[in-house]
Amino acid sequence: MNKRLSNTVWGVVAWVAGIVFVFPVIWMVLTSFKQEQDAASNPPTWVFKPTLSHYHEVFDRNILPFLLNSLMAAIFSTVLVIALATPAAYALSIRPVRKWTDTLFFFISTKMMPAVAALLPVYLLAKQLHMLDNVWTMVILYTSMNLPLAVWMMRSFLLEVPREVLEAGEVDGAGLTTSIRKIILPIVSPGLAATALICFIFAWNEFFLAVNLTATNAGTAPIFLVGFITSEGLFLAKLCAAATLVSLPVLIAGWLAQNKLVRGLSMGAVK
């Protein structure tokens, strides 16, 4: 009875915590169906007549190019990050190089400098190379932004690979390529999924670099959202409609990776 009561209590706590975290998203979706006067009312309007006019206005503003730019920047940067972080993490975990602790500190130290401190040299370099308002500039920047975090995450996942399995593969004649492809990658695939999803989310949500280095040709989804904020008139419902559409790719990516995501987030934990 005590165990059942404890499980019930913790189940209720989990549901309450889940509702608290999800409530802002639910409120955003509900607000997107309200009229502007209902969305801006105080106290909030709970009973309202739903409308799809805000979604029509979002599509009339041509959201598709912004979504495509964000998808291109996020997907390509995530692929590059995984391709670069995996061998780097391998050299820092399974076959550690000399002074690997210094290398790890160097990777994480690049995250200590605020982005605003690097904005001016990055802007001037992109201007000299004629790469302002270019999606590939954002791909390069997002790759450099997420690479240190991915190296640290992938290292913790690779440390979970049993050495006995690798030694057995070597005894059977498996070379480095075969060991990575048939032994290591299947074991750490949940970690790869978790790392890729986190890098994708960070790249998708990035705003500071995009707002300073892009304009009309390479504007990303967060830049599109800012266009709804105005000092005249009401805009909250339209902004929530646009934010709901912008959030869908991340939700879809998380749903597709959910089978491996939970396992990946728990790999590398201290037991």
C-alpha cells in the first residue's frame, strides 16, 4: 500500500509538472485562434469564437521562404556538427589523444565568450567575403556555435561503449572503419539522435546572429516573427499564430526522434 501510494503521489506530481511546462504552449495555440481584442484583454478571455484569419494573414506574408532558410541552416549545420563532433569525441574518449583534458577545456572555453563580443569581427569578415544575408554564412556560424557542445555530449555517450565489445571486434579482425560503423554507431545512436535534436533546436531558435547578419534573402523564422511586433495596433494573436507554425518543425523532429531521445538523454549520466 505504501509503495502504491508513493507511485500515485509521484504520478500526480509528474502530471502537474508536465501541465505547468506545457501550459504556455497551450496558451499560445489558444491565443492564435482568438480575435485581437480577446487576445489582449485583461483579465484573459476564456470563452471566445475561434477564427483562422490570423493563420491566413501569416501565409499571406509569405512565411515559406523564412521556414526554408531556417530548415536549410538548421539541417546542414546539424549534419556538419555530427560529422565533425563524432570523430573528435572518439579521439577524446575511446582513443584519447595526449593532453585531452586541455582539448576539452579549449572546446568549452569557446562558449564562454558572449556572441555580442564576436559580432563585429564576424560582420566585417562576412562583409569582406560578400556573404552577408547568405544562408551558408548562418550554416557556418551555427556549426561553430553547436560544435563544442556536441563534442562534449558525444564524448559522454562514447564513454558508455563497452571496451570488451571493441576488443572482441578487433580480435575478429574488425578495423577502425568497421568498428565505428558496426559496433560504435549502433550503440551510441540514441546519443546521436539526442545531440542532433539539441543542435537542431539551438540553430532553429537562434536570433541574435540572424537579425544582424541577414535581411531579405536569408531571413530565418525568428526574424519573421519579429515582423509582427508593432507599436501601433494589436498583434498578439497574429504573433501567436506565426509562433505556432514556426514551432511545428521542432515538434515534428522531436516526435520522430522520441524513441531514441529518452535513451540518448540518459546515456552518459553518472550512475
